[in-house]
Amino acid sequence: MSAGRTARERVRAELTREITDIARRHLAVEGAAGLSLRAVAREMGMVSSAIYRYFPSRDDLLTALIIDGYNAVGEAVENADAARPRGDHAGRWMAVCHAVRDWALAHPHEYALLYGSPVPGYKAPEDTIAPAVRDTVVYGRILSDAHGAGALTPPDVLPPPPASFSQDALRVREVMPGLPDDLVARALAAWTGLFGWVSFELFGQFNQVILDPATAFDHTMRGHGVLLGLRSG
Amino acid sequence: MSAGRTARERVRAELTREITDIARRHLAVEGAAGLSLRAVAREMGMVSSAIYRYFPSRDDLLTALIIDGYNAVGEAVENADAARPRGDHAGRWMAVCHAVRDWALAHPHEYALLYGSPVPGYKAPEDTIAPAVRDTVVYGRILSDAHGAGALTPPDVLPPPPASFSQDALRVREVMPGLPDDLVARALAAWTGLFGWVSFELFGQFNQVILDPATAFDHTMRGHGVLLGLRSG
DNA sequence: AGTCGTCAAGAGCAGTGCTCTCGTTTTTTC
DNA sequence: GAAAAAACGAGAGCACTGCTCTTGACGACT
């Protein structure tokens, strides 16, 4: 499936890749709003209208970048998780947290494109859904692994979720099989806590008050891990 | 300070207000990226260049909207907090959580402007800092009140923050006097958890999986309250 | 009463996304 | 192998944007 049959298909695939590469570089420098089809075309030595042979609109180019971004953060999370022993569930959780934060700090504009305000009028197409949950799948697997190993012993301090939560828990459980509703609820809290922290840090909400975010982040995520009942070893 | 001395100052203040009102309406409809100075001018029956007498650039108009937005959410939070008895610390926390979420759901584009991706090249000026922390001040006061009343009894399940956290805790403590480092850390976790949840919900990250976000949100925030050691009454 | 500052209007510049047409080239079909 | 079909790059053009500069008129202070 890689090299297209005809020469035209091959050069088309190559040019498409080149366009997204240049676009990603522009995105990294000036953000999504500063991404200009004409500027990309200029850098390619093309005229602007030629770009439309490859991406029918600016939004489609952005969608390609979004998919790439989700895959990039997903891959970073997968690698961080795989580098730990399977039994070290707490370590895997912390590795995932730091992988997300490190990737976000290294690619702030891409992170903003994925987890910041959705661009106006933009509706996520089907193609973005699968890559978008790659990191969540890793997260769910850690919890399922721990639960399956009987290593998930959450402290009994939180109230149980209401019965009406069970419907949503059913859907969330697809990525973390076996977990009871209470743990699904805690998983949601930890996950939103992770991205909430990273977003606050990246979007400047910690403005001159948290000067050592790495320390506070690590401690906060460790706390989430404890609440999930994750233990090392 | 309200009504300007001269007629000119009065009409200037009036026109400035009218511009921001129209701009806020446009912002609510099509988002920050769709906010056009020319469109605002058209609706005012002015020519576009005339707007620049009142706002030197589009960014300055956005800044005015950001300040208004922070004040709006801050006021909503203040009112929700004030509607509860001072001693009902847990109730006040839940009221603040729901106030933030309700305001965000009612003003999604404004929320995105405040807590979403910062607009490219935009640097928050001094004037936005004070309004930006109005909600945080309320939050801190609830915790300080509870702590002062001896009603803050957090469950002893989380590890203590590292010593290196104390510097940042010092600064955070300015809005929640009296709280020990451990509670400051928990306060950060709960606060980022709140906005992380709202952002996930608003920006479509719960995409077709959490269909009853109100229930899950309430339960998650209740859990954060428990971890903070908040009790009713 | 005269000066100065403020104001709205208009023209204009550089840039954007996107559409359409027009030759050219490549691929497919007969 | 020749003809039909599809894909392609270039160019012009439309409607729109933020922003600047100049011009002429009005209101405010000395």
C-alpha cells in the first residue's frame, strides 16, 4: 500500500507529505490561526490554488495535522508505557503523565490544537476519533492490568458514584475492561486532572505563581495514582 | 468616575461600551477567530477605521472581552458562593464548581477565550491578572474559612508534597491563608480537576462517551471536595 | 475667537481562503 | 497505438481581513 502504482500517485503522496510537513512547521512556529495555505504554497514553490488539489480546504489540512498530532502524543504515551515493567502499574501511570506533559511542552501549539479551544466551525470528522483515543487506550490498559492482577486497591474515602452514572461507565469501561463503576469514576477524575493541569500550565493560567511546575505536577499525578489504588511492583 | 465630565467623554464611553457589546455578541456566535473589527464597525454604522479611535488593535478589543469574561465568571462564582451559608463549606465548593460549569456551558466561546488556547502572539497584559483570579480568590476563601473553623479534615491517604513545593505553596497561600502545604497541593489538584473537566466537556473530548456529564461532573467534584476535607454544616 | 485635539470617513496596502478557467501532462480506455 | 478522460499547475479574480494614512469637520480649552 505504500508506493502507489503509477508515478503520479507516488509523487502525489510525496507532495501531500511535504505539504503537511511544512504546515506542521508553520503550526509549531505561529500556531493554528497563523497557518496560511498561501504561505505553505509559497514555501513549496507552488501557486496557492495548486494546494487545493491536495487538500480541499484549510480545515482539511488542519484535520490532517490534528490526526498526526493525536498519533504523536499517542505514540509518546505508548512508548513511555512500554518502557516500564508491566507489573509496575504505578510507574506506568506516572510515565504516561510525564509523557503527556513532556510532549505538550515540546509541542505547545500542537497540544493547543488538540486539547485547546476547537477552531470555530470545525467539526471533528470520523477519522480523528481513533487516533484521538490512543493515549486513553494505554491509560485504560494500565488500569485493567492492575485490576486484573488484583493490584488495584483504592483507598476507601470517596463516596460511591450515583446509580445514574452506570450508563456512562459502561461506555468508558470499553477501554478499561473489568473496572467497577467507582474506579471508572476515579479514572475520569485522574484523566481530566492530568489534562487540566497540563492545559493550565501551558495556557498560562499558573501565571507567575507556580514557578516549579514539574515538581507540583509530579506530586499531583502521584496523588491521582494513589486514589486510583495503583501500587508499584 | 462614571459619567465623564465633557459631552465628548460621555459619548466616547458610550460608544466604547457599544463596541464591546456588539463584539461580545459576535464572539458568542462565531468565536474569537471569527471576530471581525470590520463587521463590528458595520453593525455600528461606522467605517472600519473609526473603530481604531477606540481600540488601537483587534488584540486590544479581545483583551477588553477577556477582562469582561473573567469578571463575568468571577461574579457568577461570587454569587453562587454568597448564596450559601458561610459555614457550609462543602456546599460552597460544590456551588462554585457548578457556577463555573454553568457559566461555561452558557458562554462556550467566551470560556474558550479565557481557558482555551491563547490566541497566537497574544500576551496577557497586566489588566487581565486581577479579574482572572476573582474565582480563585473565592475558592481560596472557602478553604481558608473552613480551615479557620477547624472544619477541614482531609483524609490521610495522600503522600505529603516534597519540600521543594513549599516555595510555590507560599505564593498560592496568598489566596488561601493558613493552609498547610499539603492542603495547598490538594487545592491545586481540585482546581485543575474542575477546569480540566469543564474543558474536556466543552471542547468535545468526552465525544459520545459521557452522555450525562452533569451527573459525572457532580460526583467528581464531590470527590474533590472530600479530598480537600470539606464538610457540610 | 482662535487654536488644538478629537473624530468619522475614505482610499489604499498587504494579506487571507477559495473559485474558476485554461493549457499541459499523465493515465486510462478503446 | 490513438483517443478519451482524468489530474495537474498556473493565473486571474472575488470577497474578506487588519491596519495605516490623509482629509475635512466638529467640539473643547486658552
